[in-house]
Amino acid sequence: MNRQIIDLGVSNAASWHGILELLHRLCGGAADISYGDRVVSGFRLPSLEIRLDDPARLIPPDRQGTVHVWHDCAVAFGAGVPDVPAGDVYLMPECGAAATVYHAFLSLTELLAALGTTLDRTTFQWAWYSIPLAPFCDDLAKTQARWQAAASGGAVCSLWMRCENDELIRSALHSLPPCGEIRIHNLKTANTLIAGTLQTDCLTKAFGLE
Amino acid sequence: MQQYSVNEAAAAIIERQVLSDTERLQIKAKRLANGATVLDFGVHSKGGFLAGKYFAEIGMGGLGRLTYGTMRLRDHLVPSVQIFVEAPAVCEMASHVAFWKLPYRGGQAVISGPVRAIRGADQFARAVGYRDPAPSKAVACIQTGELPDEELCELISEGCGVSCENLYLLAARTGCMAGAVQVCARNVEQSMPTVYDHGFPMDKIVEASAVTPLVSMTDDESVAYGRVNDCLIYGQETNLYVRCDDKEITGMLDQLPFSKNDSSVYGVPFYELFAKCGNSWANVPRDWDAPCKINFINLTTGHVFSTGQICTDVLERSFMGERGMKL
């Protein structure tokens, strides 16, 4: 089995750069991904900025406990190399920069999957996603809550798609759980429909910025 | 700079980075019967963020870099296109500027890109002393909804003196991501000819950068065209780093930005303005192709000057569309 084990911070210092390489791979290379910054209550925090050329193909992983299985690789939290089908394995600590960036990316995959339950995914053309990277800490539960807050209150997503009818989009947006601000730009009608809003107060509290 | 070939540099990007990666970039390359290579960056191809970045950087002859960022549009964050330019006179005036007009099928084809630097194809290319030193290849770009054919390639070839077999022609429509990105990347490209029109010497512009909000696109090519031009005239901000006397800047500041036009023009979406001109650039007054905002940073004096303003009203209308809504 020709497999690589890539350590994103378990026993070395790799984190910020390595995780971007992973995300690029998970997008099939069809993405421009970078770090930016977002201001939350006067704190300039790093953000993850994703520009997707093929949002239709980005499917969430199969979660098997602390192992996430993607179509051609796996992500595992902790030091142990999991027993998964052939493919590279990326190891990362449960908390930390790499895990925070990874979970920020996951929130986009979950948002697209949620939209795909009511809209035709094959019509998704391009997507842009900006999400503040939550202040992670050694407390896993606290960090996980902050990841969730970032996704539900701090993320901004633009999705360009084709739909015959703006009403279908409206209906899809109504059915979404809180996900920050989501805008769908209908290429057919030239209209934009927006749902959700940035929850700065909640983010401030969740991030411990008070 | 006289030894640097914008066409060779652009061709190198195409041959080393683009042609081997067309599937990932979601573009197509086609060799025509006359040997010219047409690169479909978004006519029939999808044309996304990655393709748009390459289109712009190729058009700048390897002297410009595009990065994506974020801007605030009132209550909304929107993606933005940032351009960083070296040797602005060569990068923009001699290469990137879209001003070489070729009579084609009863109208005109507007060509941009390094090809303009071979013979100084138009007034802006001729405004600078740079000529591409004996390029073996020519690279041209066009914003169009139809894939270029042999006839257009032969016109370009005759005009620049490089054979069709050694010509690359990049094409993208406006109503796709790559098309919108490459137009939004024409921020410095829009500012420099405006500054030139007012007599400012191009060799006094040392560096340049700019940012444009990427607000909207749509399948309707004419609506897309209007909206992406709104991004430039109402939303782009250019920084020009210059060495000159402050008076050379202050003397022209009021005349530069799009906001100098009266209310019958300023505040009107470009879609409507263009329609008033019969949807032909030949009828568009020169003053209407003006940048939103320019900052001059004078390296000689340390002073900074600014002119123009962002118009969020028009940009927000473009962002939302006529019947957009916030749920």
C-alpha cells in the first residue's frame, strides 16, 4: 500500500501551511484558499477564505469517530494511525491551528450539503466563504463550542448557482440552520437572496472576547 | 526592462502552468486550422476563480499579480480582487490595457494583452517607450461571448507581425467568474490611461496596486457587463506610487475620478449609461471610463493625495439585483 502519513502538528510544528495543502487537496485543486482577517469586537482575528471553482463536488467526509474519511484520504485526530482503506492519512491534534482551520472548512462542506438537500447541486457554479478562525485553546469542549459559533454566527458565504425560480432558493434558505450570512446569487434571474446575519454579540461571548 | 519580453513571459505562464492543467482550471485549449491557439477561459468553458487569476496575470505580461481578498460593502462582506503591478507603464499601458481596436465583422474587436507591446498597437501602448524586443510568441486577450475564429486570429497576427502558429488568444465572456475577475482586475489598467489623458508622465509612476469589489455576475451578458463595470467606476481604489512634484498631482486631481461627472451620469448604473451609448464603446465619452478612487503616494515628497469616492448605493443595487431580497 503506497500511503503517506502527514503529520499536521502531532509531533512537529506543522500547522498553518500544511492544513492549507490538505484543504486544497480536498477541493480537488479547484480552489483558491488563503488566510485573511476578520474584526470581531475590535479583535483582528485570522480568517479562512475559500474561493471554490467546483462547489458541486465538495461532499462532507464520512465521520468514523475521530477519523474522517474523504474520497482519497483520511484525517485523524491524535497520534494513532487509523486502519482505513488505502489513501494518505493526515494526523492532527484535536485542538490547535490545524484542527481549527479544518473544522472551519468542514462547516462549508456541511452548508453546501444542507443546501444540496433542497437545491440541485449540479447547478452550483462557484462559491466564496469567509469564516473567522475561532480562538482555540487546550480545552477541547470550549474550542469545539467556538468552532460552532464561528460557523453559525461568523461565516459569510456567497454561492453562485442557476435556478429557474428565486422561490426555490428562498425556500431552501428558510430551511437552513443558523450559518452566519448565506447569499445565493441566481445567475439566471440576476437576483441575490440573503439569509442569516452575522452574530457579533454571540461571537464576542463565545470567543471569550468580552 | 527593455530586454524583458511581456509576450515571452505571458507565453511561459501559458505553456508551463496553464496548458498542462486545463482540467483543474476548467478551461479548454483549441488549435485552429491556421495554427493559432485559442484558450477558452470562459466562453463555453466554466471559467472560475483560478482561471480568472491566470487570465489577468497573463494579460499583464507577467508583471502583475492577482490575489483575492475581502471588502466591506455596507453591511456585507464581499470578495475582492487585488492587483500588484511592477513597471506599471509596461505592465498596463503597453500590455494590459484593452484598447487595440480591430475592424471585425462590421464592428470592432477590442484586444488587450502583451501583443499590443510588439508594435505599439494603439495610443496607450504608444504612450510609453517600451516595445517587446523580438518576441517569438504573441499573447492576446479578448472579452467576448463568442469563441475567436481563424479570421480574428489572422487579423491579430497581421497587426503584430507574429505568425498564427505562435499566437495565443485568451477569451472569456463577462458573465462567468473568470470574466468578472479579469474585468475587476482592470483597476490600475483603468486608472493609468485616465492619468495619462491629463498629461501625467507614465515613467513617473513607479509602482501600483489596486483593489476592486467583486460584487455580482449573471448569465445575461449585458447585465453582467454593466455590473462588473459598476465595480470599477463605483468601487475600485488604485494606489499609484510616483516620483514627481506635488503640483503635477494636485493640478489634475479633480478631473480624474468618475465622480467628476454630474448626476445625470454619476450614480447611474453602467448598464443604463452603456445603453444610452447604443451599447458601443465607440460612443462612450472618455470621461465615463474613469476610476472610482485614486491615491497618489509621492515617493519624492512623502505626501499622499486622494481623489474620488466609493459609491455603495450603486454597488449594493448590483449586488442585490432588481428583485433580490434579504429573508
